[in-house]
Amino acid sequence: MHTTQLNPTTAQRLISGLQQIPDNWALTPVTDNKRPYREDWQRETALSRQALIKELQSGKAFGYGIRTGEVSGGILAIDADGHAAEALLQKLSDGDLPDTVIFSSGKAGRRQLLYFVTEEYWQVVKTVKLKTGVKGDDGKEQLLEFRWNGLQSVLPPSVHPQTGSYYWVRSPQDIEVAKCPNWVIELMLNHQQPTRAPAPTPKPQKPAVIGRPPLEIFLGKDDRALIEHGTGDGGRNMAAQKLSLNLIATSRRLHELGIDHLDLPRVLYDVFCERCTPPLSSQEREGWWRKADAIAKRPSLDDEKLQGCYSAWLNKYQTHIGIQDDLSRKSIVYVDNGLLSTPLSTPKIDDERIIQAIVGNVYTIIESNYSEFVERQKLNSLYHQYEDLVDRKLFESIVSSQRVKVNEVLPEDEIRLKSLMDYSQTRINWDEVLPAPLARDIKHDAEKLNIDPVMIWQALLPAVSSLAGTFTLDEYGGIPAINWTCTVIPSGGGKTRADSLVFAPLREMQLRADADYKERAKEYKRAIVQYEKAGDFEATEPEKPGLRKYLFEVATIQSVLKRLSEQGNHGSLWARDEFKGLFSSLSQFSGSETEATELVLKLWDNKPTFVDRADIENSYSIAGTAVSLAGGIQNDVFRKVFKDADDGNGMQARFLFAVPEQRKKKYVPGAYCRLKDRLPVLYEWLDNLTSQTVKIAPDAQKYFARIVDSIGDQIEQISHAGIRTWMNKLDTHILRIALALHLIECFYSPSTTDIKTLSLATLKRAVTFAQYYRSAFHILQEKVSTSDDIASIMLQIHAAALSKHPDGISARDVYRDSRPIQNRAKAAQREVGAYVADLFEKMAQMGYGSVVRKGRSVRFIAFEKPNLEKSFQDADNVDNSPQCYQKPDNSEEKDCLHDRRQSDIVYVDNQNNTEVLLDIECQESHSKPTVDLIGKTVTINAGGRFDGQEGEVIAFDGEQCRLIADGKELWFAPEYLIVKS
């Protein structure tokens, strides 16, 4: 009886995953063992999505599978259940596999492809299951299945008992299901198991073949299982007697039939003895072998079956000289005991046949996971078979290449690479995290500037924080409004364009402050002259004016500290185009880079700082170092700036790193940016605020406590010291981001936002940002790593191919500057170029790209993964513990200015009617923008500081109206304007 229950977080992920699946696919719920559990599920009416969601919410269903065949509109699933099945698929298709929807369980060599069968064939095609004769890791024979009526295939993101979950290689959102190729239809129409016609015993002769089949393929299923797994105590002696008799009798009969084979019978017998539990002693194994050698007469398979096994092997390798009856790619392939391994191209010359035969046999031996000495004996035996045709060096090269394919990338490496790829695909859905007007403006301006929107946010976040001055959040003794951001992108990536847009208003404010300071300085000089001339020492000495610093750009740490001492309750922004210059200049301060670094570190904490000099008049103190940082760094100099990968002083951990998508350079006409007009109003409002302490709402505080616990659990599982250090500051980062978001929301919706209280909804939006930053930092550490971890290496290959080599990255491009790859190739006894080519093939097999060969040149073309927007409930989440998932309750705020995206996805059921109605109300209130407002007088009704003001609409850009109100130019979406009658 199935009693395991699904946790709510996974259930919500599965429910969200339904959005990627076409509505006309018939789905059935499955258990955690991938089995359907509904009675008569093959014949019942297709289950509605609502019914399926209830199964998932109940915790009973651990996923869902597509019911293949007519019920899903003609969807056929081709299931390759391992490397041998994939090899058979490649052989049958001869390359005719149209690009289509593909998914995988994450196990090595496993994938399923979906194709559409036109209705004319629905009644005549049937399910086909082809055997390969090769056993997988689970001991079961690998099959190639063509699934039709009455079967199901489990879909992503369903739970998988071994890998965790299924995943899309190409989802229905990326590509349409392709039309089924003709060869598949013909195979399903014509498939029949071959009949076993009696055959006369052939005369002893040696077939004219290149290569010899392994002895194992002539044994029965039970005997092969004994060799592969051994047996336990209590059955060892009987099994040893049976196996030794059959091995000796089979080998003798094969020689009588003129069939030469690989492997000595005694070697296979010894393999069995070693794999028994406990292994048979030398005395036991010798006793049974001598007895069998004396009495063995008949093998377990008769001559007809032995010939059938041999014919199957011949068909697989196509090595019989002059053999007729070529295997058509559209014919039925039935292999009972064959040794299918890797896909082989059709031989054209004898040399190619020889190499392919050796490659196939070597792969089979290595993949069989024999003990070291047995494997060596088998490889030596194979070499001696071909020593007249190939030299030892070539043979060892083949062995090394196949060893890389089998052992270099293990299943756990594939899972880790998939996880890293998921990290690299994390994106921010701006409509979910920012007020709607600001989200629209950022996306619009990013499009105009041809940059990733996150580059604008990386400049805006510290800019807003700097203007917040000494605002604090009442948590951890006071969280300051300070954020440090660093954008990691190559030169020319567009960071300067983003900075110019966001910092331009601050520069204007700084110019005005400079001019004001000069006037006040003149007045001070006049006043001090009069004060000294008067000689009235009881009079108050004029106060020396200070320069308000909104923005530092070119500055030393010493000058920054001095200016900060004059700022009082104001904050500042230190903006550097390249952080490399800032860190390089630190040694200029007192000649000590260590002292200067410590002072920079203190800026993040906003704590009182005392700078003492020998001359007391030049000493000063700073009440609070409220300075935010913004800057960039290029990928290839990252480790030169942040030299300590373990981050011993915590400098890396203080930054929020972003790794933007690089856009192809293009010309965008009429690049008007909306934020050019919007940000000055926001900045002036922030600058005029009175600093205060913001409290966290009680429900937000409880939620934050769970977040912190979840972060703590994750830290315990991280081995990378640098990532552990950064994660230890993640809770503080969340609160700092939340404080900045809170102030932004107070500006856009002051009537509905209490400036003194941080809400749960705002905190959740900060957590969404934190999710992105965590993923970006993790992937950044992998990309700049010099580790020889194979998953990190493949991630770097994929990233370089995408960003620098869109037409394909060569092996030389990869290994030229990579010491880890050179070391791994050396350890694998492979020439480094050939080793990288092997990795290319593996990555292509895993679905991350394709390999293009031209002569000896090999290139890897990386596939761009879909940019799926991730919400807080996605699998790769900061708060991924089951108890941290919460459905929005009726007390949670509903902010129409956020375009209805503040709550989780809502599915209609009897418990959620109220939530749905609120959602619909917000949706209707934002509908039907119009250009008819141009020239009309309107009243603003946006729930903000401009409510009640009247103005004339002078333009409409398709999303927002431009109007003049009270002498100011403002922008509002039409739904926030009421036409004056």
C-alpha cells in the first residue's frame, strides 16, 4: 500500500509545471515509483486539469504521465532506456529524428522523444518494444520502446525516485511536437518477432569475419545474471556447478560449429566466483571447475539458438565480409542477446570496420564494470585478436577514449551540471517584484538600450539606498539602507549605458549641491572675517559649511571617509565603472592595502568610525558610513580583484552580484528612455524624506524566521567556503533589499503603504530578488573557478560557447588556457584536444548543444536554454523547505499597482473563490488602454501622491499617457486617469 505523502512545496511545483503542458494531452497521476494508480486508467475518460490538481494537492500523486496514443491526440513516445537503446535508435533512424519535444529522467543515456502520428494511422499502428541484450545499472535489459495506446510516459517535473525529478530538454513551450517520421510508422506497422526456423548443423568452419563475439552472448539469461552479479551464501556451490558446466560445454560447441569467440570460459567463471557473497574460495572454485571440465557435454542453448545469437551479433557490427541482406533502417530489429553499445556509422572500408569493431568491444568491456584485473585481461585478449591489424598505441588510444565516455562524466556529475544550468537560467520577473509603472519603465528602457533589465536594477538599488540616508530596519540591531552591487559583464556589454541613465539625476543633484556649497563657502568666509574683526569672543562662531555628497566617482578611500564625516543623516553613492580600479587604489591609503580594505569593509555596516592622525586637528569621526556601492567587473579579472576564493575577509559576501545576459549589438532608433523623466521625481522625494526606523510586520517577521532557518540548513550542505560565507550574509541582504523596495513602494502607492511598517508582501518580493542573487553568485563562482570538477568544466564550456563562440567553440578554444582540463586529459591518458572532443559529445548527448565535425575539426554549438521566469515557489528557491510554503491568506495585501502578480498562481476551486474575484477585479481595472485621451483634461486616481491633480494628456506611447499637471510632466497608465466631464 502506498503511504508516502508529497510535501506542499513539491506539489505546488508540479501544479505550476502543468502550465507548460498542452491542454489536449491526457494526463494520469502517478506514484513516487512512476506507476499510475487510478483504476482502469488506460480506458477512463481523460482526467480534467482540476481533478489532477486535487490529486496533487492531496499529496497522493507524485507527478503525472501523458497517456500516449489516440487519447492525447496522436502523441507517440519513443523511450530510449539507456546507451544501448539510444544506439539502436540512432541506427534505426539513420539520423531521421526531427527536432521535437524531449524530456529525461536525468539518468545517463535516458530520454524520451514525442512525435505526432496523423489520424490515418491511429487504428493500425501498435506499441513496439525492441530488446538490446544489454543490461542497465538496475540489472534490467535496456529497451527501445515506441509507446502507443494503453501506455503512459511520466512528464517533467514529476518526482523520480533516483534522480529527484524529470526535466525538459526541449519543452512544449520551446518547440512543437514534430510529425512522426515515416520509418517509425513503417516499423510499427510491420513489426513481428522473427520466427525460429530449424537450421541444419553447419560444418565446422571459420566464418570470414573481422572480430569475435563475446562468449556471454551465447549463455542463457540466468547464467549471464550469475556472471554479472554472483549469488549469495547458500546457493553458491549449486550455481558454480551449473555455470562451470555450461561455460565449458558452450565454448566447446561453438568451436565445433566454427564460431570463434572472445573470453576464456575460466575467466568468466572466476568473475562469477569473485562476485559471490562471500566469494568462493580457491579450493571450492577449483574443485567445481575440474569436475565440470571432465563431464561437460551439452550447452544450455541448442544449436539453433546459438546460431541465432551469432547472427544477431553479426547484424549489429556488420563485420561479415560479403554478407548480404543489409539491414534496412525501416525494418524490425529484434536483438535477444546482442551487445549494442554506441551508435556506429555504416562501414565503408575494411579499416573502418576494424576500428568500429574494436571500439564497440572496448566500450562493452569497460561499461560492464569488471574488476580491474578482469577488465585488463579482457582488453589484452581483445588486443591480441587484432594485433596484426592495429598497433598497441592505437589500441590504447581507443581504450582511453572509451574510458572517458563511460567513466569521465558520472550520473552524479550529470545531475550537478543540470543543477548548475538551472542556476544559470534564473531570471527576475520584474512584474512580480516592482510596482507596475517602474517595472514597465525598466523593461522599456532596457529594450531601448539593448541591455538586460537587471543592469538598470543593479544601478538603481544602491542609488535608492543612498538617498534613503540613515533609514534603518528594526531587525538585528538595525539594518541600514546600504546595498553594494557588482555587475559582472565583459567590456562593451552595456553597463555604461545603464549607469548613465540611472546616475544622471544624481549627477545633476551633485552639481546643484556643489554650486550651493560654493555660495555658502563664500558667505562663510565673509562671516568669519567679520567675526574675527569684531573680536567678540562671546558671539557664536560661524559654522563651516559642509559639501553634500550625493555621488562619489573618482575618489580615494581617504577622501570618501573625510566627506562622509560631513554628511550627517545623509547617505551617498560610490559609483565605479570598474571595481578593479577601486581595489587597486586601496594601497595608496597609508601605503597599506590591508588597512584600507578594512576601512572599506566597515562602510557596509554603517557603524561609527574614528580616523585618528598625529595632528589632532586632522583627526575626525564618522557617525555613520551610509555609503552604497555600484560598479562592474569583467569576468576574466574577477579573481584578480577578489583574490581569495574562500573570501576570508568577507568582501565578496558584501556584494550582490549580477551576471546579465549579453545582447547582440543592434541599432535601436529613437532610444527615448522613460526613466530619464521618472527618476528625478523619485530621487527628490527620497532626498526629502525624514529618516526613521521601519518595523517589520508580525507576519513578515515570522516568515523571515523561517527563511533564516532554511538558509541555515542550506549552508550546512555547502562545501565551497566562498559560497558559505556569502550565504551567511544572505539574510541581511534580504532585509536591505526589502528596505529599498519598501521605500520605492511608498513612493508609488503612499496611500496604501505604511512607511513605518515593512509588509509580508514586500519581504517576499525581496526574497525573490535574493533567489536571483544566490543563483548568480553560485554560477559566478563556478565560472571563475579553477577547480577540476567536471561539471564546472562543462558549465564553463557551455557559457563560453554561448557568449563568445555562437558559431561553435573549438577544442583548442577550450583547453588553451585551462589547466584543469589539461590535467584531466593527462590523467585520462588522452590527448587534450581529443579529450575535449569527448566532452563535446557527452554534452551533446545530454542535450546542451550539438557537435559539428569538419575533417578533424570539432566544434560545440551550445543551445540557449529557455528563459523561464522563476517564482518564489520554484524548485531552486532560497526557502525550499516544505514548512516555508504558504498560500496567500485573506489578510495578505492585494496591490493592483503590481499588476495582480503579488500572489501565487491561483487555480479555481471552492476554497479560492474570494481570491480569484480579487484577482479579476484587479485585471479588469487595468484593461482597455486607449489613445482617445490625447488632448483631454483628466484627474489622476492612482492611489498615490499625485491623486486629485488635473492635467492635459499630450501623448500616448502605447502603454502610458504623458500629461502636464501642476507645471510638471507626468506619466500614468490610462487606467489611472479619469476624464473630466
